Amino acid sequence: ASELRGSVEPDSSTDMNLEAIGRERLLAGLVREREVCQSALEQLEYTVTQAVEAKALAGQLRVQLARAVEKETAAVSLARRGLHAAAARLVLSVLYSRALLLDVRP
């Protein structure tokens, strides 16, 4: 019976091997976790860079849009002035024609 107990109980070299295997597994897990964290950090940095670039582009587009609106507003204003001038010329032409008609009558 004492021989069976001796063969079942682990000896110190088995304990050391199990501890070494445990440490290796733990270390391998930590290395994998570090790689996952590094990859996540790189993705986050890329995303932040894209967000900063998008914000800068949005600012540029806002400025371009404001300039385009200013140009369109000026064009509309000129068109209105031109329309008013044309309408005024038409009114003057009609009045002049009526005046001529009145002068022609006996």
C-alpha cells in the first residue's frame, strides 16, 4: 500500500514542471493580450486621425459653402437690379410710345 501511495503522489520535479507549464501558458496569454491591445490602440489612433481629418475637411467645406452662398447672393442681387432696370426701361418705352401717340392725334 505504501508503494501505491508513493507512485500516486507527485514528486517535486512534477510540481516544478506543472509550475513551468502554468507560467508558460500565462506568459503566452499575456503576450496574446498585449498584441490584441496593441492592435486596438492602432485602430483607435487611425480612427482618431480620420476624425481629425474629417473635421478639418468639414471646416474647409463650410468655408467654401459660405463663399458660394455669398457669390450666389451677389448674382441674385445683380439679376434683380438688371430685372428692375429692364422693367423700368419697358415702362419708359410704353410711356414714350403713349406720349408719341398722344402727339400724333389731331
